[in-house]
Amino acid sequence: MKAMAEGQWRPPAVAVMVAGEAAGTKVPGERSLPEVHGSIAIPRGHGRWAAVRKFLAYAGPGFLVAVGYMDPGNWATSLAAGSAYGYALLSVVLISSLMAMFLQALCARLGIATGLDLAQACRVRYPRRTSFLLWVLAELAIAATDLAEVVGTAIALNLLFGLPLLLGVILTALDVVLILFLQHRGFRYVEALVVSLIAIIMGSFFLNLLYASPALGPIVAGLIPTGRLVLEPEMLYLALGILGATVMPHNLYLHSSIVQTRAYGSDERDKREAIRYATADSTIALGIAFFVNAAILVLSAATFHTRGFTQVAEIQEAYRLLSPLLGVQAASLLFAVALLAAGQNSTLTGTLAGQVVMEGFLRLRLPAWLRRLITRLVAIVPAVLVTALAGPSATAQLLILSQVILSLQLPFAVIPLMQFTGDPRLMGPFVNTGWMKVLGWAIALTITGLNAFLLYQTVAGLLGGSGAPMAG
């Protein structure tokens, strides 16, 4: 208590070992992403300009996390939602984004307060079997994310350069070279590339929205939730796809790790400051991600739904129709460029998340190129099979299905996060306050309940012979 009073609180022994006590073995000094841990200096001082310099030093991890919220999987779900239901599902994008902001803030809080990332905390705090199961589920979530990136990037290469989809899928394995180069140069180079690609995505959609000229009234009305969600299985399926594409399980693991790349101090005051700046960073970045996700849905609703094209769920079809319907030749090109930027951006964070999950749960370090190839192969195999056997027309359903898989994995990341950040023995003075616990568990229960309802609807549809509800 004396140490806490002096502002020198330290995490309890289980956290000080930083996941070093697993299977009865203590490994002092184990850190999350050790090659970049504490590698970015934080300027000292007080005043307005000092605050600006500090914010710029802390800015970056939130944008790496935000990348996952605008990957190609989001495109498929938002395109399908906009064309089929107009602006009605815009409220789901908003609610999902607000959930994401809150959950990612908790991830930053966990990583900074304890020195543990979420995967390490699971390994230390749960029995071995539980931890192993959570690792398997986390890997499935990463594979589903990577699947969306593979398919999305291959589609972009096909649209821009005419490469066959199958060849594009195979070529995506080569992005490991870019990732290795950036990791060798330093973590700030990774962040700089990510922010640059986000700027390209934002600029492309901003221009296309100008071309589409959507009406403001329906957009505002679409931000209000509708009861149709629980009455129409197809609409719920798409809503969960949006949720899975927005609140992504692997980002919860990733964020709790990469906030530790900043060299903040070890006392309570420094950590509180780090949590404050990290929360601002992720909230701003996810606000940008909300704009991109909302822009995709609004563009689809304004261009397709209002003209009677209610079955546009494939990215290729959207590309083909955009320029003719908007009367602007550049519209389709901007759409494809943004898609390529989104796919490449997501590969960077997918690699880092895979490293965090494998090292955190298993304490198993693999060379970056080997880890990336393993992750890519898990995604490439189903993408190659579907593309080769079913053709390009099946890619839209594959993208949406990957996002629903992500949504089904969410409770297994959100519930541990709430347990850990609400545990005073682990978090000390940084433990969740009362309102944070109520809101966090409400989000966790909402996600779990919606997923249970989706499973019920899917099973009922299969038993009834109608099949699982699918978009469009």
C-alpha cells in the first residue's frame, strides 16, 4: 500500500514475470514482441507543445489496429449490406465501431498496466487446456482474417492488372518480403507505411462519395437501429458479418502488445499518461476506420440500392458497375486502388498478430518469414480451392463467411479481456471502474447472445431445408 501511495505501484508477481511462469518454469524478462519492445522514446516535459510531441510519439499502434477494421472482409459485408438493405445496417457499423473503441482501449490498458499482452495473460492465468483451446480459436480467427486479405488482394490485382484470381491468390504469399524489410528497418517504418495506405483508402472513398452524392437524411436515419435485425435471418447474418469485420479478435491480442513498443516509465503516473495517450490514439484511428466502413456501405446504398441493384455482394460486380452508374470513369479505378491498399495494409498487422498469439500462448518463437508463410498457407489453401472449383462468383460468399467466423470467435477474446482488466490483483490501481465493467460485460454478453442466435437460425434453416442464411 505504501508503494501505491507513492505512485510506485508494480504489477503482482504473476505479471512481473511477464508470462514467465507457465508449466512451472520461470523465464525472467520475457517480453511481448521483444525485438521492438520499448524501442520508441517518449519525450519529457509539460505544457501544450510537450503534450503534442507526446501524442505524436504514442500515435501509431491505434492505426495498426484500425487497419484490421477496414480490410477486404469489411468490403464484402458492407457492399452486400448497402445494396440489399440501403442504409439500414449503418447503425450496426456505428455500434460495432463504438464497441471496438472501448475494447481496444481496454487492451491498451491491460498491456501498459501489466506488461502482459492478452495472449500471455491467458497463458499465465488460465489452466493449460483452456489456454490451448483459446490459442486454437485465436489462430482460426487470424486464418479467417488472412483469408479475407488473400481474396481481397487477389481481386484487386485482377481488377487493376488483369491477373487471374488463382495467380493473385498465390502471389499474396510473397508479401513476406515486404514485411521482413520493414521489421528490419524499425517499427516506425511499419507504422508510416500503414498510415500512408490508410490515407490512400480514405482519399479514394472520399472522392467516390462526392461522385455518388448520397442524401444526408437517409444516412442519419440509418444510424438508428432497427428491429428488423432480429426478424430477418439474412439481415442478422450480414449484421454479424459487419460485427465480425469491425471488432476483430486478433486486434485485441495485437493492441495489448504493440502499445508496449513505447518507452514509457514504470511508475503509476507514467503508466496513466501512457494509457491516456494510447486510448486517444486508438479512438482517433478507429474513428477513421468507421468513416471507411460507413463510406463503403453508403457508397453501395447510394449507387446500387437506390437504383434497384439489390444483389450486389461481389467486389468484382461493384467495380464493374460503379463507373457506369456514377458516370465517372475514375470511380471504379479508385475503388480498386483502395481495395489493394486495404489488402496490403492488413497483411502487415496479420503477421504481427500471428507472432503475438503464437509467442504469447505457446512461448514459441519462429522466424518472421516462416510464421508468415504458415499463416498465409492456411488462408491460401481454402482460397485456392474455392477459386479453382467454384470460380470468382464464390469469393463474395467466402469473404462474408470469413467475417462471420471472426464474429463467432469474438467472445473467446472479449470475455478473457474483461476478466483480466476487471481483476484488481492483476491490474492494481488500473483495474476497470464500475461503469467500465458494466459496459464491457454488456458488450461481451451482446456479442455472445447475437452469435448464439445466429447459430440457432443457421441450424434451424439447415434442418428446415433452406440452408444457412446467406447474404443477398
